[in-house]
Amino acid sequence: MMDAAPSFILITPTWSGDLEHYRLLRASIERSGLRDIPHATVVQAEDRHAFSGFGGGSLTMLSTADVLPAALEQKRLKARAYERMLGRHVTRIAGSLSRKIGVPSWPHYTGWHTQQICKLKLAAESECDYAVVIDSDVVVCPDATPAELLPAGSAIACYATWGTPERLISKVRNWVNQASHLVHAKPEDNGRINDYFDTPFIIHVPTLRALFEWLESEHGEPWWSVLLKQPPRRWSEFATYKAFLARRQTDYGQNVVWADTEHIRYIFDTSDAERLSREVALCFKDPAIKFVTIHSQSTGRKLWSVENWSGQLMNLITKQDGLND
């Protein structure tokens, strides 16, 4: 008797600044083999009006007010007010102070942190086997199907790319170290580090629930409170989950497949709309590629406006003859 196919939910946390990216994501999902998978999108409550044209079918639109506990939502709103009032530079300084001396507390509740709580909460509350976190900067290729989200077999799967500790960039090193400390994970014997922190990211829902149960038993408070007490910008939901999954594999023999990411491509230079469109068209034609991540910046230094190329890319996604140019 064959095992039943696993069930999935797609989860996207987003905000008004990523609206144009999100339009492309949704258009690509609707024209792919993932179109019938439930897709939960959570936007910041104050941005909900910007996404009023989305919803229906397999897509459920939610706001942070729908997902976060009320007290946490109020802290998020307060943190965003401080960010707007003080600006990016002072916000970074406040975050640094909070990491070093514990005050102020509001940097713990900025959008970057509460987005992580939203995606984890939606995943844990779903009735699916796997949650697939997929950010707004991803475009789904037309021939992507649910079967290709996981490697063959019934083992628990998680995507992985492998690096050595000395080659990790500082923020990834911080995420890995903080996660290992939080879940009491041992370092890998072979010195390799799973440094995949992109999306799509697959989360085995029963294992995620086990992580939450362990955190609450260990700390005596809600899991989301435990995570938000970690140093600002030093913790990652993906790193925490992967560290816990690796610990269960090592200590309890949990059968885990660390799957490669050869089906995912990345485009960092979006300065030329014509070239970008050609690159994505080639990805669409390549049967080995299922997802394309189109970053909005080049190594964090140079921003390229999505409005410069979104129209041309939307034409490629929505017009079938565009795939044959």
C-alpha cells in the first residue's frame, strides 16, 4: 500500500513595500501546478488596504491583527511607530543597545521579528503535513507541482545547502549560533553548517509543533514569547527549526532527508528589464528549475526599483506566448 501524498499549505508574510513583488508571485502561482494548494498570506494590519484586490479561491488574506495575539500586535504597532519616528539609523542603534544591555524592548517587536512569528503560527495551526514558506520575491515556474516540493520517500525533509563555519557571513553565523544555544543542539561532527535561509522553505508541521511544546516546557511561557526574548536580529525562525530538527535526528534517530536546492535559481541584478525577462524566460523553459528568486537589491548595496521591470515580467508570466519568445 502506497503512502498518501503529503498535504501542503503555502505561507507568505508580506507588507506594502513588497506589493509589486507579491503581484508577480500570485500571478506565477495561479499559472503553475501549485495553484490549488491553499495559500495563506499575512500582511501588516495597516497595509491590509493595499492588498484589497487579492483573495478568493485557494488564497486566504489575513492581517497581523488576525494572526498575532492581541498584546503582541499592540507591541508590533508601537515598534513600527518608533521606527517611523526615529528613522532607520536610530532604529539600528536601538537594536544594538537592546542586544547588549536589554533596553529598549521595542526592537524585539519590529516587523522583521513578528513576520517570523506569523509564519510559524500559521504553519503550526494548519492541518497540513508541510508548510511551505514562500516570500514575495519568488516567482514560481509554470511546471512546478506539489510532488516536486519534496524528495521521493516518506522521510521528513528540509532543504539544505552546506558551508563551513568560517565561510558564513556574520548574520547567518549569529542565527546558527543563537539557534544552537536555544535548542541545546550539538555542533555537526563533520563541521558543516546548513546555511540555507531562503524560500521556498519547507517545514514539517508535526516537528514544528514538537519544537513549540519543547520550548514551552523548557521555559514555562508561550513559544512566541521565548523566541521574541532572543536578541533582536540574532535569531531566525528557520535556524531555530533546523537546529531542532537536526537535534531530533541525532538524539532520537528521526529520519530526515536534507534535500538539495538545485531546483531554485537566484537573480541578483535586476538593473536591466530586458535581460531580466530573458533570464526568467530561460528558467521557465528549463525543466530542472521550479522557483526563481528575484532579489530587490544587489548584495545589500544597490537598490533597483521593482517598478522598472515588473510590467515586463508580468507579461512573461501571464502570456503563454511569452514563454516561447
